Amino acid sequence: MTSNPLLAPLDPPAYADIRLEHLTAGIDQIILDNHNALARIILAQRGLPTWDDLVMAIDALDARLNNAVRLIVPLYTRGEAWKAAVDECWLKTQAYHQAKLQNATLLALYQRLADSAHGALFSHERRMSLQQSIKAFRLSGAELGETERARLMNLQTSISAQRNLFLDNLAHATGAWTLLITDARRLQGVDALETAAMARKAQAKGLEGWLVTLEEAPCLAILQQATDRSLRETVYRAYHGRASELDAGPDNGPVLLELRRLRHEQAQLLGFASFAELSLQTKTAESTQQVTRFLQDLSTHSAAWRSAETARLRAFDQQARLGGLQPWDIAFYAQRAHRHPLALSGEEMRGYFPLEQVVLAMTQLADTLFGVQITPSSTLQAWHADVRCFEVTQGHALVGYLYMDAITRPGKEDYAWSLRVWNRHVDAEGRFHKGAAALFCAVERGDGVAPPLLTHLELRKLYHEFGHCLHQLLVATTDYRLSDIDSLGPDGIEFFSELLERWCWSAEYLAGISHHYQTGKALPQSTVQAFLDQQKQQQGLTFARDLAMARLDLHLHGETYPAAAQSLQQQVVEQFDAVLPWPLGDFERPAQAFDHLASGYEAGYYSYLWSRVYAIDAFARFEAEGVLNPATGRALLEAIVAPGAGRSITAGFKVFRGRDVSPLPFLQWHGLTP
């Protein structure tokens, strides 16, 4: 077994040595070792539990298992067998953690330590870590009876299985549909770079023409730019009917309803009225009522915009004499309604942001604001040749690794996400453990003439995920639990990534990093501002859809369960029609493709809007003091990032801004104020 690299020291990661058979064998062995070690710890600590021999000893077990299983997650891209093995390892790891957190004896030891005389003398950080651990035990059912704990374990296993089924169904539906276009006239209006990518996809399959897939980039390009209305209809219907009863594959509707039923039973078993109430126990928001008010306030503030947008779209309908505007016309005409006469097109703008230049700019931003150096590594191993590896240095010390898997390829998802691989911390022996994070995007590969180039949307996604990675790498607490930023909850986690996105809305910053891939020229700030003004106007539809999804999510998981005689689709229509400027088509099934409901953001999709309110208000200080002001960056780092889960975003924000958050900057930016 010693030849299994997952059982050897993992730093630095030896991806080149990991084979398929190592995955389940390695994780099984670590879980077995942990069970045996846990039994020894419980026996030894029954008399007088201590910080080092209870808390830090168990943290070390968790770190070993988590480090190994998160390290292998990116290997799913190597093929179906690898994906199946990664999924199996992940489910086994979750089952181990669930069983550990349901251990009533272990909870009693943690509670005894917290209540002890020497526990009362612990630092604030240790007391907070202990309380978070105790809370995790209770939310996992450690205080339930044996029968209830067994039922809860079964529920959690079923929830994990249904989540995986939902995501697999969606991935299958997305990958199964293609449309081959052989007449170039049908793609009139679509950016040349997008049509070139479609041509390459066709060539890769030995076809002539242009291959349209249901990935986000080509679908958006067609819906916003294609003058061929029938093409827009075909793509829109396919994209918005994925994984539903209208699709050829499995329907995610029953899966989502089963997930909702299982989560509601889980919440009630733990003593909560709804899954939303249970979910908020680990989030910044204080109650479902507070979140409901937040979403309702946004709905109210957006009413005037919604009316104006509806009127604008109707005017376009009359002008174009379409005989009735349809859902596949909305993005196309909305873009034209907000077109700035002096703004560059998206394709022209894209030429100034080659991936290589943007990555350099991101790392320089991190250095300037936060004093962290992110330098390419020629020695670190990765899971694929496309992945770029970086060493992260802070204060002349190597503190972690960053992986960027940015280029699209077969077998890899078409969306952007990030993976928190390792938490940096210090163990009981005083040894420092590095952090690690991985960033995934789906940027089109260069065609030999042009390198990979980023649209403004891709730029924002890249900075967003880079924000998640930086947050993971810059947490400075030595405590393992408090260095886990997942403990902040989605509304806390999303703040820093939403904040990093704000630099993509700064004309001053974007002009400074622009660099045309052919001429090397930069853009004037006024030109960038005109483009951003146009893009900003088009953000209204994005905001409205995010608001609709957040309302639906909270409705499905809130106190209204079970809804009267309403079907899933009726609930969708009710929530969407309340905030969108145009009604859903009778064929649209947004819930069936709502992947956040199966990826840890259930009852938490509001977090994107919630954290954006904080982010826009926080960025206002940078706008006032300088978007590249190191002092402001260090203040943010110390107030919000470095403490990790040891300080809530709400408390950290108050330190950074000297006051509570205000929704006004958010409302002003979105044009929602009178």
C-alpha cells in the first residue's frame, strides 16, 4: 500500500504518479485509519479532554482525508471510469464525516472541553473553533436518538445520491444536443471568434460547417447576436428545456421534488421548520424572514426598471413587426436597446484581453493589493497538460499552490468553478501546512492565429473564481476549522469573489491591463467606459433572473413546503413572472437545469445577491481611495480575509468600512433608485 501516492506525504502533489486503482484503495485505507485513530482518541480523552489531544488530533485526521479526496477531484476529467471512482471516494468521505459528526460521545468530549476551567481560558479563536465544532455535531444529529440518527444517515445518503443524479442528468442533457449548421448565413451577426469556435467543434467531429452545442458561450452568442430568428428559437428551446420532460433524456423535475422532500424531512428531524431554516444555521443571514425581506425589497426596488424594460421591449416588437415578441427575442433586442453608439463590440473588446495577459494582470493585482506573489512553477505536477501551476508566496514564505485549468476540452464542464483543495494551518507539532486551490474555466483554445481571448463575461468569471482561490490561500488563522472558509456559508464565501469581479467593471483598471493580442496597444479609458456603460445596462436582465432564481430557491425550501396543489412548474412561473420583464414561455423549465440546487447552494442562491450588496459597497472604498491602493487592499485583507471563519463577513465589513453595509451603492449601480 505504500506505493499508493495518496498514502504518502501529499506535498507537493504527485499527480503524474496517481493511477485509477489508487483512488478508492487510498481513500478506503485513510478512512479505515481514521476510524481506528478516532476510537483511540475517544478512549484516551474520556478522563480529561485537551485541545491538542482531542481537537487538534481530530483536525489532523480530517485534514489527511480531506487533502487526499479534494486532491483527486480534478481527475474526473480523465474519463468515465475516473469520474465514477472520484464520485465513490467523495461519497465515502461524506459518509465518514457524517458518522463522525453523529458521534454523541465525541460531542460530549468537545462540550466538556468547552465547559472546563481551562477551556474558559482559551483564546477567542480557540473558543470560536470549539463552538463551531459543537454546532456541526448538533446540526448533524449527534443529540438524536439511535433510531433518528440512523434515519438521518439514510436521508443524507439519499440526498447525496439524488444530487449526483440531478447533476448527471443535466450534464447528459447538455452534452447530448448539437446542431450542425451548413449555411453561413444562419450565423449572420454572431462574432467571428464564436463562429470560428463552432467550426473547430465541427472539424473535431469530422463534420463540415459549424457545430452549435448547449454550452453557455455559443448559446449566449446566438441568442444575443444572431439575426436568424428561427436559429435563436431552436437554440433557446433546447437550452431552456434541458433535463425536463420535454427533453429526450431523464427529467430532473421528479429528482428535484424528491431532493426537496428529503431535505424537508432532514430539517424536521433536526427540529427545524424548514430546510431553509436549517440551512441558515451556517450562513451570515440571521433568519428566513430576513432573507425573504431582502429579496422582496429587491423585487420592490426593481419594479420601475421592470416596467420600463417591458415597455422598451414592446416598442421593439412594434418597430420590428414581429407579430409578438418571443422569449428568444428578449436578449437580442435588449442588447440593441442598450447599445452605446461609441462602444466597441464584444468581439473587438475581446481582442484586448488575451488569457495570458489577463492571468498576469490578476497575479499582479494580488501582489499590489494583498502583498502575495503568485509565480509560475515548472516543478509542480498537474492533472492535465493544459493546467498552469503556481507557487504562492507571502512574506517571503511559500504558503500554497494555485492551479488554473482554464481551457475547454472534452470531458470538462463548460462552466467556471473553483476547488478549495487544502486549508493552510498549523498542526499540534507546530508544523505549517500549505493551502491549495484550483480554478476551472472553459475558455476556447486559440486557433493558431489568435490566442485564447476572453469576453467580458469570461473575464468576470475568471476574476470571480480567482477571488475564491485567493480567499482560500490568504486565510492566515492557524486553526484548521477556522481556515475552512466553507464555514462562512455561501453568503460569506461569495463576498470576496464578488468583490474581485468589481475590478472588471472599473474602466480605469481594465484600460490599464488591456493589451491587444496583435498590436500590443492598450485601450483608452473613455473607450472602456463606453463599453462598460453598455454592458451595465444589459445587466438588468441578469439581475432579474438571479432574483427570480433566488426567490424560487427560497420558496422551494421555505416554510411553504409542501405547497398546496401547485406543480413544480406552477411555482416556477409564479416566482419568475413576479420579477422578470417578460413572462416565461410555456416550454421553459429553469428549475430542471438549476444546478445550484444540487451543488451546495440550495436555500442559498440568494447569497450571490446578498454578497454583491456587500461587495459593491466595499469596492466603493477602493473607488474613493484608488482601485490599486495597497493600503486599502491590506485593510481588506486584515479585516475580512485573513481571519477566515473566525470573523463573519458582517463583522469584518464593519471593520473595513467603519459602518454597517448599505444597500444604496448596489441599488444605484443597478439603476434601481428613483
